[in-house]
Amino acid sequence: MTEIGEFFPGKTLEHLMGCRHKPQVVFAAVAFDGGYRTEDGGKSWRKVLDGDVRTFTVDPHDERVIYAGKGPIGLLRSEDNGLSWEPLDGLLRMPDAVKSKWSVPAAYHGKIPPHVRHIFVHPDDARLIYLTLEHGGIVFSRDRGETWQDASAGIAYLDMHMLRNHPGYKERYFVSSARGFYRSDDGGGEWRRAEQGMPWAYTERYSYSHEWLFCAGEPLRMVLGGAKGSPGVWRRENTTPLGHVLLSDDDGESWRPAANLPEDMPWAPWVLLHHPTDPNTIFAGMGDGARGFGFDPTQRGEGGFYLSEDRGETWQCIMSGLPSVLTAWVAAD
């Protein structure tokens, strides 16, 4: 395992994204600094973008195509695997009524600008792209980012996180947010809360959801990570997350906690990752602090790296004492 935060001392490593067919090529988004690219698995890095870069996505149809999301809200695309970039300015031509919602409450997040949190390229249609905005809702494009439409109907608090579609239904999407987990059955035309089947304690106490994924198998499983409150609350009240991992085998109609994790973990699952070759194995990166703060390689935190070999039913800690803000990319060796 390579620890790359030492290459960015005092900076915020927001996101890593690798190329599945070229696992030594990885992109790093560093908040308020830029985007970086490595061709040797993290041994050395070259800056390829300036600015407040927050996330990268590799087009699943063509690994030469890379998207980068920034703050204030902006999107760029590369057609040569990250060597050169062009801005997709159609996003900024959206109606003022939509753009007026792109703002971050200062009471919660200080001077952090609204930014693109997640870029989702549909696996069946390279032209169809969704962006989650933190804060700002959800927007989508049907023409590879030339024009955009809002897709936030039904969502009250627009601090959005991770969006994915159901593998069996092109129009069914789920998205995590700072205040709840949502489902849409019409491509984002209308959203509803997808927590009705969660244990009562979780719906009342744990509104913050961040990372989640689908696990292949029969039945198809959803694994959702979250915590009580939000990073802004933890910082303001000097508290730690009360984290959780929940599982659903029926498209979110019912949920249950993972078997052997504490009910109120003092850390939150910031990242969930599939093993690149084993569909039953997933990894979780846990942290006790708020994602989005600087990395100090001399400090050990309460973060850890967890492994499940049964699609999230049970977990074991395979590395502890990591910096409390943890983001990861896994590739086969």
C-alpha cells in the first residue's frame, strides 16, 4: 500500500481516481491547489491542472477521456488521458434560477466554495453525465457536457455526494447527501427518500450519508456508509462521527447494520471500494475527522483501512493509525 499524502504536505487530498487498464496511472485532486497525475503508481506526481480541483472520473467507455470537477463549480475534460484539458463552459450557461442554488452555508463550511463532488458517466451511454454539487443539487447532460439540465426535484437540502445508477435499470438512480439517501426511478426527474426501511435509530440519528456502492451477486446488494451529523457539525461542536455501515438486498426497501462493527463507530466510512478482481471483497477507508482538511504526514489519526470478504456482512481492520482523512484507490498487483 502506498501512502501518497506525504507528497502534498499541508494540503487536502480530496480524491484519487485510477485507470483500470493502466493501474499505474492515477489522478489526485488536491483542494485549493490543483490536479495531479502519476504514471508510476504514486512514486512521482506531475501537476496537470491548477485551481480548486475536487474530483476526477475516468470515462468507462474510453480511458483516454478524463473528467475533472472543480470549485467554484466547473468541469473540464481531457481526451488524452489527462495530458491536456478543455473547460466545458455549458455548465456555467445554466439558468440563473439554477445557479442561484450553488452556495455553501458559511455557518457549516466556512469559506469552502460550492464545487463538483462526483462525476458519473453512465456505463451504457458515454453522452449521459451526471454531476453532484456540494452545495447545489444534481445536474445532468445528454451531450457529453455541452448543455445541462437541473435534476434536483424532491431534494430539500442540496449538499449532494455520490450518485450511481442501478445496474439493471438505466433510469433508476440513488444518491447520498448530507441529509439523507435518495432514489429516483425516472433518471432524476423526481427524487424520494430511500430510508423508509432503515432501522428507526438510523433514520432519526444518522442523516449524513457519503460513500456507497453496489455489490454484484444474487441478490444485488447496496452498501452504504454514513454518520450522525455532518463534518460542519463535528468541527463546530468538537465531536467525532458516530459512523455506520448499512446493507440492503432489495434496492433500499429495507436496511440492516453490518454484523460486527460497533453501532456508534467513532469514525465514518469516507470511501468504499470494490476489489478489482473479487466481487465479494470490498474495502472501507475510515476516518475520525472531516474530509477536506490538510494532510500532516507526521500525525497518526484514528483512521483505518477495513476489509470485507462477504459483500459487507462482516469486516476486519487490516491497517490502523492512518491519518484520519483517508481516500484510496485499489488496483490489482
